[in-house]
Amino acid sequence: MLLGAIARARPGYSPAFRKLADFVLNNALAVSTMNIDELARAAGVSVATINRFAHRCGCNGYPPFRATLRKLYESAYAPVEKLRLGLARDIGAAGVVRESLDSAAGNIRRSHELLRDEQVRRAVELLANASQVYVAGLGVSAIHAAFAANCLEPFRAGVKDLAAMGGVESALRRINVLRAGDLVIGIALPRYSRGIVELLGLARQRGCKVLALTDGPASPIAALADTALYAVAEHPLLYASNAGMVALIEALGAALAQHTGDSLEAISAQTERLLPYLYLDEPP
């Protein structure tokens, strides 16, 4: 990443380059919108220095340098533009609801099309054979992690939510419990959390297997996984849809139930324990 490369190279820069580097690192979003003269005035360096700096960073001049910076922020700010355009359409509340439901149904259908038998088989085997199973989701995916733990636990004892709704610091504090032979299920939808990428990388270093539940092969957690299952997450107005992920987790729980030989006995025993707390509509 461009900003990371600048930060690493900074100690070896000339004073003028360090001055420009500090300005870029502290004001990267603003720089991505500036022309070269504006940047020269704002950073207190010459136009020639900016051009040399851009070349030093591997860009053929300032325009490609600025374009590279801009791309860093496009994905983060795309939901803002999507919402702005959506609000400009006058389709009414009912129209928005129908469009959202249609989109959710389409996401589930496309998630179905992305399924590969070998990936599903591998995911279920990892779940069934792991010493311990931990689920990790940060940001918007924290609710998916809690749902996954609840959905899988009846068919696989000891499924734990690694972050437990406590965020990245909570998850990283618990990283020491991970052992070789454990499975970590990483869940991530746009906008992706940097913390989940770091967390899964640490899990791999500790010898854990990783199952990724995410929106597609381009997700940053897909490459960290032993296998991945995909839930399409597009939405006409919001930055991501949860429907596909919820459906995928539910389907994975059903597959695990079918795979686990004693699941019927376990659910029967659970039902007996819950029976006093269930609402039963007695006949008149």
C-alpha cells in the first residue's frame, strides 16, 4: 500500500521529502483531491519536490500518485455516494422496502450460484473435526459472529465468539487461547475491518485452520482461509446487505446438523429441557 511504503521509507528521506511525506501521511484524503500547486502551497515544498517524490514512490509523476491515493478512499466512500444517489430517487418508502427485499433475494440466489461442493464439504469437515471452534467478526460482522456461534453450537459443542461483541481489542486479548488444531471462522462483509485481517493472520501463525465467510474471492480474508464460503452482500442503498450472510450461516448450521450423527439426540434432549419455557397453544 502506498501510505505504508511512504511510512517505511520516511527515515531515509531528505528533509524536503520528509516534510512532504509527513503532510501526505497526516492529510492523505485531502491530498487525493489537490492539484500539484495546491499541494505545494499546503505542504510548503516546491512543485519539483512533489514530482521527484512521486517518482520515488514508483509513480510516473504527480497525477498517477494522486490517482493511487484516491483509489484508497473510493471503496470507503462509495457507500456515501450510493446513499446520496439513492436519496435523490423519489420511489417512496414502500418502493425502497420492495427494492431492498428484491435485492436480498437476489443476493441469496447468487450466493447459491457461488457454492462449490468441495468448499462446503471442506467447511463442514473443519467444523466437525476441530479441537475447538472460535468465531470472529468485527464491526458490522460482530452480529454475524454471535449468530453463527448460536446457530452452530447445538451441533458442535463449545463454539465460542472470539470477540464476544467486544471489538478488536477484546478479540486480540483472547488470541492466546488459540492452539494448533483449532478452527477460527472469520466473517467479514464490506466495509472490511482491518482488525479481522490481523486476527486471522495471527490465528494462522498459531497453527489454526481458518474458514472464511465473506462476500467474494476478492475479500481480504479469502486468501487467509483454508476454505471460504461466499455470501453476496450488495444493496441498492446501504453499504452492504446482511441477508446473504445470515442465510449462509443458517445453511451451514443445517449442513453440520446433517453431518453430525448424534445431532438428533442432542436436539431432542435440548427440546426436553426447554419444554417448560415454551409457549404451547392448548386446545380449547
